[in-house]
Amino acid sequence: AGSSAGRSPEGPAGAALALRGITAGYDGGLVLHGVDLEVRKGEILAVLGPNGAGKSTACRVAAGLLPVTGGAVFVRGRDATRDGPVRRSRAGVLLAPEGRGIFPALTIEENLALYLTEAAARAAVYARFPRLAERRAVPAGALSGGEQQLLALAPLLQRPPEVLIADEPSLGLAPRVVEEVYALLTELRDAGTALLLVEEKAAGILGIADTVAYLSQGRVSWRGPRAEVEADRLTEAYLGMGTSGVGT
């Protein structure tokens, strides 16, 4: 994997994370076809699209878990295309994967200690989320889905990353918990983190997004400010047709 021939080694000015002309896939088959995405410091980019659109693949590319076959990935203007997940993480790019980013066999306290080595920082998490404090000695796998998601994200409030890539952070959660998770993500945005949030359903995420991109069949079909999102664009993104009913 590497940058496209002739591409400048400098990424877009001001972008914390940028994907440029990305093609990538699995076992020789392409899933992404020339994807361009970028997110800036203190911005939430919501990437929407139906199942199979390539959203999770884009997350894996951005996090360094999947090499690209074409295009380039930039982290704060630096070409990071060849960087694996460890180097991306050290540069401040973190992935919250679909299905919760926790270690289920470890206790809440042990999970927190992996990211927050100082006891004072963990105490701040417990003060903010009393439910976690009450069960700090319980294995994380015994928590509800909502509690597991909060456990995965809560430590980041104490040490906000440069970039957070969250793959369907609301998946399987009750509406009340979804609101709590989105409030936490908004706090990270306000702390200066650049957030790339992938969701299949637009409900909820549009309330906190700054910028929206629709992914369809491995391509970005539309991208723009949240204020410009219209119902016909949602129809086109999810059903492959405009409001006129003509297929695309």
C-alpha cells in the first residue's frame, strides 16, 4: 500500500484526518472506489449509508487496520498511508469499533487503567459515570450494551484523542443511552477532537453532526454541511433513487 503516484506528500490544510482517492477491499475485491473524506479539529463528520456501503471498511482504512490499494491517508497533513494501527494510534488516531471497544474478561477498573494510568483520571470517570463506579470490580462483559459503550468512550474525556473514528456507536442501544453517548461525543468535539462517526441510521446523528457524507456502493454520493441535508438526498443515499423515482 502507498500513496498514488505524483500525489503531494502534504495533506489538506487544517484537516486532522483526510482520505484521498481511497480504493481498498478484501481478497482482491474492491469495496471502496475513490473515496474522499476529511474531518477537522473540533468537527463531527457523520458518514451515513446503507448496510454494505463500505462504511466499516472506510473506518478500518482510516485507523490503519486495512491497507489501501490506491489513494492516500493524511493525519494532520502528514502522509500516513503506510502507517499501521499502532503508529496511527500514537499519532492520536483512535478507533471505537462496532460492537464495543472493551476487554470483556477484564473488570471495569482494569479496562480504564489500560488507557488511564493515573488513579485521579479514573476517579474523574467514576465521578462522571456513577454506574461504572458502583460496578468497578465487575467484568466488563457482564455490563449492558449501553454501559459497555460508555466504558469504551468515557476515558477519552480525560485524554481526548486528536481523531476518534467511531463505527456505529449507537448500534443496539436504547434511545436514552444513545442520547448519552451522543452527548459524550459532542463533549469530545468541544474539546477539539475530530470525530468521524459512521452510522447506518440518520436519526439522532444528524442532531450533532457538523458535516455529513453519504456513502453508497463504496463511493461518496454527497457531502456537505448538515444544514444542507435534504430528504431527497437521504432517499437517494439509502434507496439508490431520487425523489423522482428514477434509479441512479
